[in-house]
Amino acid sequence: MSSTTLSHAAARPGYGFRTVAAMEWRKLRTVRSTWYILALFTASMIVLAVLVLSHEGYARLGPADRASFDPTHDCFIGLVLGQLLLGTLGVLAVTAEFSSGMIRATFAAVPRRSLVLAAKAAVLGAVTLTAGEVAAFAAFAAGQAALQAPAPHAMLGQPGVLRAVLTAGAYPALIALIGLGLGALVRHTAGAICALVGVLFVLPLLFFSPSLQNTAQNFLPHPMANSLTAVKPLPHALPAGATFALLCAYAVAVLAAGAWALARKDA
């Protein structure tokens, strides 16, 4: 956004959330990296679903593996990469302004820093949730089309399938909000992305014993994705509703910490 637009917003005495959200939407949509990341996210979700399910080899599976085969869950292997892509977009939504120095103009126009972060979260959440749901339904359709007989196919009308697809789209949006909160806390792109990678991929590796792995499955974001996208119940896993609520609480907590850090540190 130009400094003229920010100055105009600052001159208006009655600006509020809607005005700040409009500013943040203009920032997000005018940065080309936003659309590159969203396109790569969607493509990776669809392509990986097709690759996995077209090479599933269901006919070669033993009876136990066939019993645990979940054609819905396997559509969303792309979330391994997709969560990192949208998490990075969340980081960039705030750290890019710190890197360029534009954050000073933003805070000059909107002195309430918590309002800025709330507007960023609302805009980012809307964009990533929309992209996540589109990619999830597309990956599900592509994966089922790639799955060959005699493997069982999933349909949205079957119990638990629609819920799994919807939460598969919402999960990366929540990771994007966590990335936004980490960006506000760290204020440095590389550092915040490293923190995000640590939370998603490194921290679960520390839970090496079987009992600790069960704990990680219930309380760490990346393993929690399995509970959200599975139709068949997973052993030792929390119900999908409880898992989703806990992940939402994580996003709120990290955003609250980010707002606290923004309010107490100089830009």
C-alpha cells in the first residue's frame, strides 16, 4: 500500500476495523508471492492426492491393511507440504512489513497495534480458509477419481467424509494464523519460518516412545492433522471435534502472544 493511502486512512478520525481490514486486504492481494503460494498450495494438494491414490496398490495389501485403508484420509497427504506453504504465507503477512520498514507507516496510520493484527488475521484467515476448502474438495475429487478398483471409494454422503474434507481445508488456514502470530512475535522472516518448521516437524520427533507418540498425536499440530482428516477412528486419538477446538485454541493463543509483543516492542 502506498504511503498516500495510509496517510489518508490516518487522517480519517473514525477509522475502525473495516477500514483497517480493507487496508490489509489490499496489501495481501497486491503482493505476487501471495498468489504464487496459494497456487502452489492448491497444485500440491491435488497432485499429491492423485500420485498417492493412483499408486496405492490396494490389491496387494494384506487383510489388516485393507481393513485400515481410508480413501478419504489418503487424499490429504498434500497437507504435509501445504501446511508449511500457508504457514509461510502467514509469517510473510507481517514480517514482510518489518523487513521493508512499512510497518512504521502502518502503525502511524493505526496506532492500535492489536487492531492491525486482528485485521491481518481476519483477512488472512478468510483467504486461506477459502483456498484450503477449494483445494481440499479438489484433492478429494481428484484422489477418488485416481483410485482404481477393487479399492473402495469414498463419497461425501458417507458418515464422516464431509467432516474430514471440511477440516482438511480448515487445518492449513489455522496453521497460517499460527504463522501470523509467530511472525508478530519474532518479527524476522527466517526466524519465524524456522520456528514454524520446529513446531510442525521437529517437535514431533522428540516424542520417540510409543506412549509419547500418542501424546503428540493429540496435542501437536502436524500429528493432529491425521485425526482431523481420518474417517476411520485412530487409536489413542482425540475426537475430531476436540482436536479441531484445541487447534483453534492454539491459533488464538499464538495470535494473542503476537499482539502482546507488538504492543510492547518498538517497530
